Amino acid sequence: MQLSKRVLVILAGIVICAAIGGVITRRVRASAPKTVVAQASPRAAIAFVKRAAISNSFTAAGEFLPYQEVELHAKVAGYIRRINVDIGDHVRSGQVLAVLEVPELNAQVMGANAGVGHSREEISRAEHEVHRAEVDHAALHMAAERLQQVSETRPGLVAQQELDNAMARDRASEAQIEVAKSALAAARQQLAGSQATHAQVSAMEEYSRIVAPFGGVVTWRYADTGSLIQSGTANSNSMPVVKVTQVNILRLRIPVPESVGGKVRVGTVANVQVQATGERFSAKVARLTNSFDRSTRTMQVEVDVPNEKNKLSPGMYADVTLIVENRPDALTVPVMALNRANDKTTVLALDSENRVTLREIRTGIEDPNSVEVLAGLSSGDRVIVGNLGTYQTGQVVDPKPSSMEPATTKAGGAQ
């Protein structure tokens, strides 16, 4: 009897323990799915597809060059009689920089002056000869007419021989007028030739003065007083006198590669930072070659930079950013949201239930941070940025706005 009671007590204990174990097991099972769900919903940094300004730019090093630069040679050979400038001097257009001494040219000028004077004297003499011939012809013509009238009114009074002689003298005097006029024309032609010679020699004399073709700075001086200068037209190796550089405007020349050269136009905006001075400013493309150098595959582009205060100097370098494309209201996503593979561009977008979906998109221009979206997304869509390989299509994630997302966008997108 006592044994039976012990058995019953043991059995009751077993039943109670089993019941307690079942309750614990059910509680553990009830809490287990919640733990699995939390592990299956990792956090994901997201950004919102939004409209913003975006531009495609290209940055390269440019060099400042003179707007104009010329080495001034002498057109006539001679000695430097006087040189008026030195390196660093600012000169104006038309200013005399140096004067040459050319003795033989001075003699030629004097000879040309004398030739012009002689020709004018010959013209004066020929004009007098024409006048004298006209007066003689008038007198002889009147005499011949009177004899003709007398012979007609009183036949036989004037001998025919005398009348013929008078008519011959009249015609001879008329021919003498033509001779005098021809001599006058020849004298005038001679004057024209003398004047042409004088103009040529005078022009050569003007070349003995070397003048500045434009305003600028003398950047080099090659000769001193007394130096013998050869004619620049007769000797290709002749020494120049000075070098003049125009620096009130500078050319900023930028080599642009083939990849973006076709997008650069006259008027393209260029943002410039001068390395030597730290100065920053914006300008526009003034001209371009429209052809690529075969050795470097670059096209030369120039920006005109005013330099009235001479803060910039030829030879300085600058970092130039050309804005080759600009979209003021483009649909954009961060670059970190893109996955480019197999000639396709995709993003991981989230649906309304925070499930990951794969979207193929078509992109436009790109800057260092954002990309223009042409198709595949809409404004307000959410895309995952960064660590794209850790997410799977259909996976539920816990979206958190990325640190690159502005605060206003976060508030507007948390709906």
C-alpha cells in the first residue's frame, strides 16, 4: 500500500514537471519568431530620388599666355642711334622704342627730294612753253586769216606764195602747241615717278624708327646704343631689337581631351582658380581650335582674362573647371546608389513595405556626387546607397536616411 502511494507521488511529480516544461517550451517558441524577424530586417542607408541642379564638368590645368607678343625687327639695316626702353617698361601703341642711324638712307631721301623739285621745275618750264606756243599760234593764225580775207576780197593783191607761207606757219605753230603739251605731260609723269621714289625712300626712313604696334610691356631688350642691326627682310637670322608683350588681357589656354572636347562651345562657363595667387573667378570660353592634336588627342581652348591691375603674369598656371553640361532641374540619385555591370545600370529601390526591388535605370550627366536619371525612377522613390552587395531582392529592410541626405529631404520622405 505504501509502495503504491510512492508510485503515485512519483507519477504526479513527473506529470507536473512535464506540464511546466511544456509551458516553458511554448513560451520559447512564441518568442523565437520575433528574434528571427529582427535578424532578417537589417538597416539600410537610403536616399530619396529628387530634383536638383546637376552639371557635368571637366577640370584641367591651364596656362596664362600673352594676348599678343612680338619681337620687333628693323626693316632697314643700320646702327642703333638711340634706344628709349628697357625690360619692364610699359609702352603705348605708336611709341618710338628705338631710332636707327642709316646715313645712306638719308642721302637717298635728299636725292628723292631733289628729284621731286627738279620735276616740278620741268613742269613749270613745260607749262610756259605751252603758253608761248599758244600765243605764237594765235598771232600766226590771225595773220594767215587776214591774208586769206584780202586774197578773197581783192584777188591778185596777195601773192599765192605769201598766202601759202602764212598758212604753213599757222599749221606749224598749231603743231608746236601739241609738242609743248606732250612735253608738259612727260614732265608731269616724271614728277609722279619722283614722288613715288620720294614716298618709298621716306617710308624706308620711317622704318628707321621702331615703334610699338600695341600697348604692353617690354619683356626683353636685345640691342644697345651703337649695335649694328641687320635688315629683318634681307636676313632671316637678324637680331630683333626688343620684345613687346600685351598683358592687359591674357589668354588662359586649356588642353581639353577628346572625351569632352565635342561638348565645349564658345561661351562655355569656366571656373578658374589661380594657383600662385589663390584668386578665384568665372569666365567664358572665347575661342577654340575645333581640331585635336594628333599626338596628345587634345583640343586647345582659350579664355580671355582681363588683367588691368597686372595681378597675373604670363606663365602662371591655373586650375580650370569647364561646365560642359548643365541641368537646372534634373531628377538625381547619389552615385553610391548605382551598380554598373554588364552594360546595365541598376539601383536597389524600396517599395511601400520596405522590400528591396531591383530597378534598371537610364542615366544622363554625372557630377562627383550625383547622377541624372532619365528613366526607371520617379521623384520621391527611395534607393539604397552603399554596401549594395549585402541586400537581396525581396528582402525587407529597416530604412534609415543616409548621412548625405539633407534634413529637409528626410522629413519629407518619411511617410
